[in-house]
Amino acid sequence: MNLDLSESELAFRDEARTWLAANVPPEPLPSMDTAEGFAAHQEWERRLADARWSVVSWPREYHGRGASLVEWVLFEEEYYRAGSPGRVSQNGIFLLSPILFEHGTKEQQDRFLPSMATGEQIWAQCWSEPEAGSDLASLRSTARRDDERGGWVLNGQKTWSSRATYAHWGFGLFRSDPEAQRHHGLTYFLFPLDADGVTVRPIAQLDGEAGFAEVFFEDVFVPDADVLGAPGDGWRVAMSTAGNERGLSLRSPGRFCAAADRLVDLHRERGGFDDAVVDAWIKAQAYRLYTWGTVTKLRDGGPTSDGVGAAGSVNKVFWSELDIALHETALDILGPEAEVESRWLDGYTFALSGPIYAGTNEIQRNIVAERILGLPREGRG
Amino acid sequence: MNLDLSESELAFRDEARTWLAANVPPEPLPSMDTAEGFAAHQEWERRLADARWSVVSWPREYHGRGASLVEWVLFEEEYYRAGSPGRVSQNGIFLLSPILFEHGTKEQQDRFLPSMATGEQIWAQCWSEPEAGSDLASLRSTARRDDERGGWVLNGQKTWSSRATYAHWGFGLFRSDPEAQRHHGLTYFLFPLDADGVTVRPIAQLDGEAGFAEVFFEDVFVPDADVLGAPGDGWRVAMSTAGNERGLSLRSPGRFCAAADRLVDLHRERGGFDDAVVDAWIKAQAYRLYTWGTVTKLRDGGPTSDGVGAAGSVNKVFWSELDIALHETALDILGPEAEVESRWLDGYTFALSGPIYAGTNEIQRNIVAERILGLPREGRG
Amino acid sequence: MEFALSEEQQELAATVRSLLAKRADPRVERYDAELWRTLCEQIGVASLAIPEEHGGFGASSFETSVVLEELGRHLVPSPLLSSVVTAEALLAGADDDAKARLLPRIAAGEVAALVDGDGPTLDGDLASIVVAVTDDGLFEVEGPETAWVPTMDQTIRLATVSGGTRTRIGDGPAARGRARLVGAVGCAALASGLAARALEMTVAYSRERVQFGRPIGSFQALKHRMADLLVLSEMSRSASWAASYAVATHAEDAEQLAHVAKSYCCDALSTIAGETIQLHGGIAITWEHDAHLVFKRAHALGRLFGSSREHRALVTL
Amino acid sequence: MEFALSEEQQELAATVRSLLAKRADPRVERYDAELWRTLCEQIGVASLAIPEEHGGFGASSFETSVVLEELGRHLVPSPLLSSVVTAEALLAGADDDAKARLLPRIAAGEVAALVDGDGPTLDGDLASIVVAVTDDGLFEVEGPETAWVPTMDQTIRLATVSGGTRTRIGDGPAARGRARLVGAVGCAALASGLAARALEMTVAYSRERVQFGRPIGSFQALKHRMADLLVLSEMSRSASWAASYAVATHAEDAEQLAHVAKSYCCDALSTIAGETIQLHGGIAITWEHDAHLVFKRAHALGRLFGSSREHRALVTL
């Protein structure tokens, strides 16, 4: 047990802190779910990349710094503490890139990673389908083999595709073997969102913006070069993404500690709801400490087949409920003013979707109960 | 809508209030789960009966006052507000008597009701079995037909039998048709607890007393005269009891309002935990108001086949959780002192069993979900 | 003792409900003036609590709450709450002349608003009758400047009201006390109606939506959560009825019951609305589905006429 | 940065655990003196946090917390917490003479108790070394009168301590500050071990107990409740470790983390213990089963060395 940071970790943290203090825009950027805000966020990614802060954990050859996990968590803490903009590139750098590194060919890595790191190409995830929200294994969108052209033809519909309205490329699973059931016969595809046959239809959200979209596929051709991993092996390939989305990567504790700090500021200014404020702050701390444990485990043992996925579920249940509680307390403090548009209100509508996306909390609880606690599975039809 | 009491209801309430003020023992009686306390509580029942307060809702011929439902609720409010002793006769008067009135023969009514009203005979319920806690339909204790003697022979084991340690008679379901499954082939029996072949073994509880017992049956003969309802019809006969135990009768709002008032007194004395105290008080009020609605429904429409049972489940979930919250708040107010033996601590250990006995809250939630909300049943093996 | 709607009250509820089932649209801008006219002319909803001598129907504010419960259930924007609050404030505090002049107009369906304090006023920019209450008196306000305040829930309309000509028409504290009570139980009625509706929506959705080969409403974990919501919804309705009745009959325990109802019903609705979002999943966070309207209105009701916390603090123990 | 037990710490935990697995009996009166002697002689649990110069092992109070977590897990009554609290109070406040005299005795396994304020003292009537702390100083108490205070949880023993001869041996505030910190994180360690144990018991029971033709642990509603408990239990352990480490190393954020850990772990345990009772059903409320011991100890730990509420109030924001 040792909670002290090394010299080089401290130096890394200080460098990040200094750069962010000098570069984070003083005013929040416009929402990334508007055309204007999307461009502003892309520009911010460019600045991050120029200073090598966009993908700190990647190897140097792909614009990274080869940062350790500990350094990555430190960077995230600094990033959110500095009030930095949201990451418009997060689907690519947090969800897709781990898979590209693990399952992609060198050619794919060289083709996709650099523009992902600089924010030039923004990626959208295309997971859910109208009849398969939490139940990814029941996907119905299809990929038909086209030997003549050396590739596949996609048909079907995806929904809840975040960033798709303005993004450039998408990634998702399609059923390439019509005979196979559930987890079998799925293939992982990458495709440009302006390809022939792709139609993107924005979904209006609670906050009135179009953070999600439906994506329709009508005879969309994808060459073999854009298949990630082996055909038919998509489920196994994708599961590491799902684990990542749910787990450590997307929700570093920095984000919640920073939100808890903002809540404390609000409380200092206006008073009231002391208990709830302290409680939220304590839970953000507990989450931070738990993450250090996970980081240590990952570093020392590496992700195990089930271990990290299930630990990711523990994370997900915790942060998504904390995020809601934290925003509710802020709105309670704001009182009648809470009804009026504010950053807290925006954050709240976003927090509300926390327990829903990236695998509903019901699914996460099933995973925790079955994989960690070893409780019996139910028949699932 | 009319929340005013009639002249005669007001008069009834005042009479009860006056009598209780003059007669409730100033000091709590010893626990009814000790031999001494049991006798003291029986004596109290005798005094109630002498003044016709032991079974106010029964007909006059059986020591009652023919009180209306509204009057019964008023009596209960007064009873608990006056800090009166617990009812050692409650299994009989609240659980068994409704069934005796509905399904018993005149002979059975004449034989059992008077001594139940006076507290001379105390009844124990014998529902659960070791392998059938919530799942009454899986009972295994048997009743074998004995045509020669004109009766039945009971074998098996019951558990969680409240009051059985000192009680005189018991009632419960036994499987009289070994071929029948689940709800079928059960018969409802009444039997003296000192009958040949009956062994009662007290179960030590959290509070160190023996409120519950196991009851063993070894070739216990019960004559036909002590079968309640038709042989094989026991499930249907019993279900009205279960509805009653869960529902209105056993947990009149008076009890919780009185406990909330005691909590308010404690709070006045010591301060702290304002929010939780008000919250408990508000919930006790909400429960009282909800009960008036149920009383009105029962009076105007009479119990419907499912309606009251399911409404009883709503009651049960609510009061059992309120009871715990209320006691927890009291212990919070008491602080470190809470660890030391007190009336609140006793009440707390009792409240803890609330969600468990009389049909666990899980069962109640199934009932609410399926019978009131109409949600699909699960396969239950 | 009859803790249930009378036959007349049941009929009133049924009439409003069937009209709203046909006509209610939660997404109209402001409120649907045509619908409001129908509600006033055919059913007389604005006149229920106003005595016959002032052109009203001469029932009570309990009947208004019966209507509010239905309006809550249908998520429909309506000026009824501000109308009854203003009317009751006038009845409690205004002089005879003002009552005779203003109440018949409210009974006939003119929109009225009551300004109480510095915060935004419910329906302040839609009202043709504006009354202000202060420690010093009750005032009729003519020609005020108003400005709509954009809020998360756009079905409960708030506006700032300032300036204009103020004429004293009666006693401030009496009017304010009454207005706050009626406002609190009115919110409770809206909340209890909406709670029932939200639960119905959620149950219906969970019976239809299939995941893992079965309707999600057959998963026990979700069934139990919905069972808990039913408990909250049932308790809400009885708390709301009792409080509205007590306020309507000026009963001794009216204040206590109003605090109980406002805090219990709004807290319960807040839980139910949150679960409505969660149990609907992704579809809940789209404009196309009503789930988010439930949530937003729940939030707004929780803050209108005093938060739960404030009402709990006002309970006298 | 290494947020995990070192090899030595893992070995310490494993040794204690395997000894307790064989020997722990949660139902002994007071504590098991034989077991305590073995723990002290074979593993040196009382000497871990005491410097070598005073006859200790010279590790730190973090190692004591590792042992406390195991004691918590096995529900076993033990004087270790009062022993380490008293030792740390002496280390922080006592003069050299008193340290040299008393610490070796504590390291060797003599039971020690620290009197702080008017309330009952942990292990006050079992201790052969009694130290009292006040605003004015730290005192050795000889020949005090003690009286056992019967409490709901009999595995955490409380007694009143009064009278006796008091000799000043050092600084009060320094000793008290340290004692409270060490006490708080010690409770957190006991709580986090017990939380893990309670969940294990509950999971095991729910896999065995058959109702409606299947193990109750296969019912989704119960599975989800247990999943929530696992989240609480995991978060507890990391909060407890971090706080114990910070206190042991006298880190800057030691106080904050101690408040976080004491309140988080005890609240979590309280929830877990309540669910342990509920998920065990009827059997939980009998003497024969351990579920009620979990519950009682959870309750007692929640009140020892400051309630969650008190610790939350002490967090500096």
C-alpha cells in the first residue's frame, strides 16, 4: 500500500495543470451537438493534439505520450478540474481505439489513429437498434457477403448513435451470418457516414439538441479492409469496447470530483442542503479511491477475461447514480431558480441518461450478480 | 368526500378515550413472550372484555359492540394513542375470527369465539414450515383421513408460530390429499396445543425472548368438528386470513401515528434529525389517510375477491418500511445511548421482522405488480 | 366519514377526463385557449370554487382539485391553478366591491394571476386579471410589465410581473395565507394525477417492450420497482384528497394536511418521474416521447408554491 | 502509487484469517482470551503499530487496520481496537517515560482503554491499562471503578470508568486528536470487513434457500439488491484502506479521509446489515443464526467514535 506519487508522476501532473490553466477556454464552448459547437470542439481537440494532450496514453508514434494508467487518471483529474470542454472525440479515443490497438491491422491503425488523435475525423458509435437496446445480442442489421467487390453490404437501422449527426465515421456490429443466433455470426464494421446508402436522422433530446441520431443503412458497401477483427468474431471483438465504455475510461473519477467541487462552490455561495452536499462529495471521493484500486489491479495483473468487465459494471452503477444525485442536490440548492436554464440543468438532463446508455444499470446489476457474486442465471428466453 | 365524523362516531371515540385513560396500566406490562408477561396480558384482555372493548367490531352476542369499520379504526387510534399493551390475543381475534365468522359452523363459533374474546383461550398461528416460508403452497405437513375415529391424523412441522410457546390452541393448513399439488388438497385445522403428539419448541429471538416457536406434530388426532371449512378447501379458506394479516386489521394506522407521536416527543426532548422526524410523521399521516380510503371502499363495496388482498399488500409494504424508518430515526436521535436497552430498541428489533413475516415484502410486491398493475407473471417452477 | 369522491365529483372527474382524452395536447405553446374555453363553458371549471353570488357554481376548491388531478394526469398546460389561487385570495382578503367586480370575471374563464413576492408569477404574462399581495395589502394591478421566464418545464408558465398601477382592494396577510394553502394543495392534486399517469405509461411500456425474449415488465426487479411506485401513487392520492378537502372546508388541520400533501405528493412524483425515465430507457430522453414531459413537470411542481423541504419545515410538531 | 496490499500485508491478512477461521467464535462472553493471546504471541497484532524502541514490531497502524478488517469479517470480539487507539494516543501525546513504560505492555498484549469524555469507554472494564484524555492533559488512571454497560451489540464492549488515581503523563489535545482519527479508521476497517462477510453470508444463503421451486438467489429482484450491496462493499474497502493509510503515514488529507471512511463505511454497512436481515427472512431473527450479530455490530460500529452524521459535519469543504 502506497498512495504517494512518484517524482515523474508529479512532474507529469504539474505539466498538464500548467498547460490546461493557460489554454482552457475561459467561457464554455457552444454545445457539441450543434454545428457551431461541434466545430469549436474539433478545434479544441486540434489544440490538445498539438500539445500532445489529446491521447496521453497512446504511443508516441500516434500523437500520444505513452502515459501510464496512473498518469492517465492524473491527467483526467486535471482536465476536469480545469473546467475543460467535453471530448467530442470520445467515441473514437475511448471506445474504438482500444479495439483498433488490440484487433486492428497495422494498416488500419496507421489509417485511422492519427486523424482520430487530432480530432480531424470524429467517430460515432452505432450499437443499439430499435428492438435491441440493452440486448445487443439480438441485433438484426445485416451484412451480406459480396465476393465480387471483396467486401460486405450493410442493411438495417441503428439508433442512439451518439455524435452521429456531425461525425465522419461510424463503427458497429452487423449480423453477417443469417443462420447464427444471438452472439454468433456478428461482424465489426467501420464505415464513413457519408457513404452511399447511409442516412443519418438526428433524434431531438430533452435539452432540444441532437446528441443522438438514427442511422439507416441501405445496401451500404464496406470493403474487407474496413472489417475490424475476423468476420463472425464481432461479438468478442466488441465486448472489450463495451467493457471500456462502461468502465474506467469513459468515466474517470476526475469528472465527478470536479463536479462535486463545483457543487461545493455553489453551496458555499448559497448554503442549504449541507448533508446532501457532503454526501455527494464523500461519494465522489470514494469513487476516486476505488478507481485507484482498479488502476493498480489493471497495472499489476492486466485486465482478466471477466474481472475488469464486471468491475466496470460496479463503476457504472456507482457513477451514474452519483452523477444524478449530485445534480439533483445542485438543483435543490438553486431552488425555484433551478427551473431556469443553467449549466446545472444541462448537466442534469445529461446525467439522467447515465443509467440508461452504455448498458443500462439493470444489465450492469445482472453482470455484477452473476459474474462477481456467482448468483444463478435466470432463463432469458 | 366528507371527512367529518358523525355524532355517534364521536361519542364512541370519546367513550373509548375515557375508558382507556382510566384503565391503561401506567407502566408497560412485562413482555408477552415471557410466562409472567403472557399472564399479565391475558389479564388485560379480560379487563378489555369486561368493558366490551376487546372485540369492538364483533356482534354483541359474542362480547362485541357491532362497531362499524370507521369506529373500529377510531378505537385502534385511541388504543395506541393511550399507550395500551400489545394484544396477546391478536392471532385469534384478527386472523382466525374473520374466518370463523365466514366459514365456521354455528357450533364452532359458539364454542371458540367467547373464550377468544375474553382472552381465556389464546390462539397461535401455524402457517410456515421450514421449507415453505413465503411459499405457503409448498406445505408438506400432512393430514391422513381416519374414518374410524371420524377425523384426521396430523404429522409434520410448523415454524415461526407466533405466541405458540404459551398459547392454548393453534390453527393451520395441512396437506390432506397427498396426490394434490400446491394449492390443492389442503385442509384448515384447529387443534389444542396440548393435544397428544404436539410438541412446542420455542425459538429464541433477537430480543432474547421466545415470541415464536416450532410446533411438531406426531400422529395428532383432530376430530371432524375441528375442521374449518370443507376438507381440501383449506387454501381458499385461509387466503382471507392471509389478506387480513397483511392488511388492514393487524396494522391499523393508530399504531404508527402513536409511534410517530412518541418520536416527535423524543425529538422535542432531545432535538436533531428534524427532517427525518417530520418525514416519519408525514408518512404516518399519509398511511392514516390512505386507510380511511380503504375503510370507505370496504364499507361501500365490501371486500372484492382480489381488491382487498392486493390493497393489503400496498399497506403491508408501506407500514413495514415506515415502522423501521421510524425506529431508526429514534435510535439516531438517541445516539450512543441507542445501544443501551430501551423501549425503542425493543421496538426496532420487532420492526425489523415486519418486512419478513405475514408474507415477505417481496411476495407483496409480486402481488401488487401482478394483481394491481397487471404485469406478467414469471415462471415459478 | 366518506373518504371517496361523491357521485357528482366522480361525474365531474369523468367529464373532464373524457374531454381531455380527446383534446389534451401537452405540447401546445402556452395553453390551448379553445380547450380552456370549452372547460369553462361546458363544465365551468373556473367557477367551481366561486360562490353563486359572485357568478360561480358554488361548489368548493375541492372540486377544483378534482379537475386539477385530471389536468395533471393529462399533462395539459392550463391556467386553472392560478385562477383558483387568485379567486381564493380574493375571497379571503378582498373587499366586497373587488369581489363583486373580479370574481365573476374569473368564474367566466378570464385568466387571473397572483403576484406574491419577488419571484416569477404563475401565468403572470397570460393573465388579464393581476392581483398582488404584500404585507400591506391586496392590490389590483393594471397595465403591469410582464416577461416570460424560460424554464425547463414549459407547461407551467412563469413570468416576471412589475410596474403597472396598483389599487388597494383588501387585506394582504389573509389573502396570502389562503392563496398559499390553495396553491399547495392544487400542486398536490396536479402531482397526484400526474403520478398515476406516469405509472400507467410505464406499466404499459414495460408490457410491450421486449428485451432478452420477454416483455421487460416480466423481469422481477422491474416489477418490484413498479410495485413501489404504485404504493407511492396510492398514498399520494389519499394525501391530496384529504388536504384539498380540509382546505376547502377550512378545517382545523388544513395547514398541516396541506404541508403533508405538498411534500408527500411532490416527493413521490419526483421518484415516480425519475423511475419513469429509467424504466423507459433511451426512448425517454427524446422529444417524441412523453416521459420527459412527466419528468420536467414533476420538477417544476416540486418547486411551485414551496419546495417539499420548505413544507416539511412548516409542519408544526 | 500502489493501491493494494503489499505481499507482507497480504500474508498478514491471510495468517489472521486462517487462524480466525479455525478459532473465531462471535458468541463468546467478552473476548476469547486464549485467542487474543495467540494473536498477540504468534502474529503480534498488538505490537504492529508500536515502534521497535518500545517493544513493538515497528510497522504502522495501517497493518493494524488490516487485522481489524479480518476481525470485522469474523465478527469476533477483540480488544485490538482499544489497544491500538490507546497506543497511538500515547505515541502522540505521552512523555517519554510513560511511552517507555506503557507501550511495551500494550505491545505484549495487555488490554488498554482510553477514556475520552463522559460516555462509556470501549473495553473500559477489561483493560489493565487505563489512560484518560481531557483538555488539560493525558492521564494514567490507576484503580478506576468500572461498570459494564449492557448494549444491543455485546461484541463491542462498553463500560463506564470513573474514580481511580490520575497521574498526568502528557499532552491532552494531541493524544485525543490522534486517538479519534485512529478510532475512526479502525471502525471503518472493522465495518468494511464485516460488510464483505455479511454479503458473502447473504449470497451463500440465497443460493441454497429454495422457494417457489428455485433458489431465491435466482430471483432478479434479489439479485439486483445484492449487486447494489457489492458496490457498497467494494467502495467501503477502498475508502477504508485509503483512510487507514493516510492516518498511518500522517498524510495531509488524513482527517478528511478518516471522515470519509468512517461515514461511508458505516452507512454502507448499515444498509448491508439491514438487507442481510431482510434477505435471510425469518431465520435472521433467531439467536441461532449469525445474521442478527451482523446487524447489531453494524449498529454499534455506527455509533462508536462518532456517528456518520458527526463525521460528515466535520468534513471541511
